[in-house]
Amino acid sequence: MKKYLVAAVSVFVVSIQAYAQEQGKELFLTGAKPIACAVCHTLADAGSAGAIGPDLDELKPGKEQILKVMKEGMGAMPSFAQTMSDEERDAVATYVSSVAGQ
Ligand code: HEC
């Protein structure tokens, strides 16, 4: 019985993670407001080739670094603090930090 419970919980956790990854990717490509990240950044996993900001596959930013720049903005990059929720920013940061440089 316990074994089945553990298996069910693992499947649940894995599908939540997969969902967050999908949401992060979708936001990166089109959903992020005011402007989608893909317009300005290259990221192979997302198939984007933006060249206004740094190539994220080369930079390989960590999750905290991504959350910070999304909140504060940097140079030509706008802030996403007012236009996206904490959960949405978290999904993007989790996604980008897990696929950059792969
Ligand atoms: C309008 C273009 C633009 C958009 C849209 C944009 N960025 Fe940026 N981004 C930049 C530029 C330009 C820089 C470099 C700024 C500098 O070095 O002065 C940058 C820097 C960064 C950095 C590096 C931060 C550091 O610590 O050096 C990360 C990570 C990043 N962006 C992620 C994102 C993510 C994730 C999104 C979408 C939510 C996004 N960017 C949307 C232009 C953009």
C-alpha cells in the first residue's frame, strides 16, 4: 500500500515540475509581459535567436540571477515586476536556469 502511495506522489510531483517547465517555456517565448524574453535573447531549448540581450546559453544564468534581473530590469531590458506574478517569474527563472547551455 505504502509503495503505491509513494509512486503516486512521485508521479504527481514530476507532473507539477513538467507543468512549470512548460509554463516557463511558454512565457519565455510569447507570454512574458511587457515583452517576451525570446525577442531579445537566444536560448536553444526555446528555439529563440534574439540578439538584443546576452545569449543565455553562453551566460548560463542561475535562478536567483534571473529573478533579480526580471524584477529590476537592466539597461535595455524592462522590469517584469509589475506585469507578471511571482509564480510566473518563478516559472520562467526555473525553466531558463535548467535549460541554458544544454
Ligand atoms: C527588450 C529586450 C529584452 C527583453 C524583452 C528581455 N531581456 Fe533580458 N536582457 C536584455 C539586455 C539588453 C540585457 C543586458 C543588459 C546589460 O548588460 O546592460 C539583458 C540581461 C539579461 C540577463 C543577464 C542578467 C545579468 O545578471 O547579467 C538575464 C538572465 C536575462 N536578461 C533574462 C531575461 C528573461 C528571463 C527575460 C524575459 C522574462 C528577458 N531577459 C527579457 C534585453 C532583454
